[in-house]
Amino acid sequence: MSLSTDKSFFPSINNRGYCRRVSKILRLIFLNVSLIAILGTSSCAKSGLKDGSNSFVNTPSSTPLSTTSNSTTPSIISTEVVEFNNVQEPYIGIWISKEELSALPTYGMAWEALKAAADKDPGNVNISDQNQNNDVYVLAKALVYARTGVGKYREEVIENLMKAIDTEKGGRTLALGRNLPGYVISADLVNLPADPKFDTIFRSWLRRVLTENLDGRSLQSTQEDRPNNWGTHAGAARSAIAIYLGDKTELERTATVFHGYLGDTSVYNRFEYGDDLSWQCDPSHPVGVNPPGCLKDGHLIDGALPEEMRRGDSFQWPPIDTGYAWEALQGALVQAEILNRAGYPTWDWQNKALLRAVNFLYSIDWKPEGDDEWSVWLINHAYGTSFPAALPAKPGKNMGWTDWTYSTP
């Protein structure tokens, strides 16, 4: 069965809640428009409607109490008119569906940040540079296109997708794993298959990079060998590719390896661990995420990522600070969300391993900062938690704009 032609492979999203909400909003909108028409043009100006228009002008939203603002100055209110009813249907919905897009606002701090990113030059495309940001800015353009239907964003996305091809050469699989998911999700959001010429080229490239040798490793071998940030980012890219290509076998293998990384060694246990196993709960049975209730020298290390913690130093208390733990979680969280939307209950695997990993980092006061900020919005969405979340949140190494995509329950 081809996933690219049979969307029944993926679990359907219950859209009735969205439909009821949108229906209520539309009824209120038309009532307001009618009242404004009666009261005249002066009331139009006060209501945020353009005189003689059925389109709405963006207005600011209040900042939720559970968020922390990154802005030191008041947000500038956009006066751009956005046609709220021109939401586009993604090809598959790897990251978000049309129904979910329809429920998202075109106002507020998160939207303003997303729109500003979409309107800027995304910079040079160079996948071999593991620190490039072109992928997340192209993703911003794709999200704005999917929400508004404004064609220029789609054109810019496709232009950058074509430029990205083969720029991974000369780099490493860490760079490929970080940079690729945003491009694949962008292709999905702009429905690249509607342009067969470009899609054929893009698909051929995606198939090739799964096994392409980059500095002695491939995307596949990196996920299957490395139980650290290299492996989690490779797995996120691999899962996105598998879904876009409709490759069920590749997707199943990716999910199995990820399940093993989270701690189920009965399904997969072929990782290559470093020599320092001091952060492992059981050094004779190493895992990617320590199991529930794990104690060492009286300290709870349940949820710790041993391969990242040792990069700070061998086990000691308090731990030596390292940014690798949140870096690895960036890949793991994207991988979990992509696979979850494809039908795998990743957020629940191994007693909610990813939530335990986040709880551990908060317990030692290692809060996400900088390009890790976007992660919190996805974590809160997946687990119903209320970790303080920055607004607007900075995009990360492989994902961003979650303060908008996951701004609604």
C-alpha cells in the first residue's frame, strides 16, 4: 500500500470539534458584519474591519498566563488583511492538518513572529552546515502559505527546496538530520506533488539521502547506531522522509529503533554506546533514556539521557552542565510527533519516557533556553503539561513556530 496515495494508512483526526468551533465563530462574524454595516463606517474603524470589506484586520491577542514574553517592547500590531477562509490542504499532514490550521489565529505575538520570519530572506541553503537556519525559515513560509493561501510563499518554498538538493554533500549526518525535517514538512504543507516535475526531483533526492554516505555514516545507520543527539535527529528526518515517500517498511523500522532508544531493548538493542556508562541506571543494559524510579547514590536519575549527560562529565552531583540533553530532545520530540501522527503511540512509550526526560532536566534546573524554547510548546501539547513557555519562542535546530502551531488545545 502506498502512503502517498492512500491516506487511510494514517489515523483520522476528529474534526467535529474544530467544525463546531469554526461554525460558532463564523456565525458571530456575520452578525458583527451586519451590525457594523448598520452603524456606519465609523464603527467599522473601531471594530477592526476595513470599511466596505468582509476581511478582518489583524488585532493583538493577550499573552497567556502560562507564557513568558521574549519581547522587551510592545508588539507592533499588523494591519495586513488576511483572508481567513483560504486555508490550504497539506499533501498528507505530516506535521499539521488543514483542520488544525483552520483553527489557528492570524493575529497575536506568535503569528506576528511567524509572519515576520516568512517575509524575510531565509538565507543561503546549505544542508551540510549543521547550524544553518534556512530550513526553519522556509518552514515559516510554508506555514503562512498553508494558513493564508498567498501564492508567493509557496513559490519561495519550492525555490528553496530545489536549491537544497545535494547541498548535504561534504557534510555529516548530524547536519542532514537537523536540517532535513523542515524541508520535508514544507514540501508537504505546500502540496509539492501538485507540481510533478519538482516533486519527482525532490522524491528522488529524499530516497537517495536515506542511504547516502556522509563521512562514513548514512541517515539510516546513524539512527540505528547512535543513541544520542545524532541518532534522534537522524530518526526525525528518517520518519519524515518515510511518510512523504509512502514507505511503510522504512517508517516501521524507524519507529522500532526509536522505541528501542526510549528503553524497550526487546524491540531494538543494537546501539553503540560510549565507554563512559556512569550515567546508566544499569551499565550492563544501557538505554537512551533511564527507566522509571532509577536511583544512583541516592539521586533520582529517572529520565536522564545517559549519552548526553556523560558529555558534561562522568556521573557526579550536581551534574556538570551540558546543552546536549536539550539538543538530543529536539530530535526526539520531532521524531515522536511525526510518528505519533502516523499512528504510533510514541508519547506513551516506556512510561512516557520523553516526559520523564523533561521532568529530569527541570528537576536539576536545566531549563530550555535559546533555540530550545520551541520544545516546550510541543511538550505541553503532547502531555497536557504547563511548563512555562516563551512567547514568541525562538525556532530551533530542526523545528520552530510551535508557539503558533500548538497555541490551541
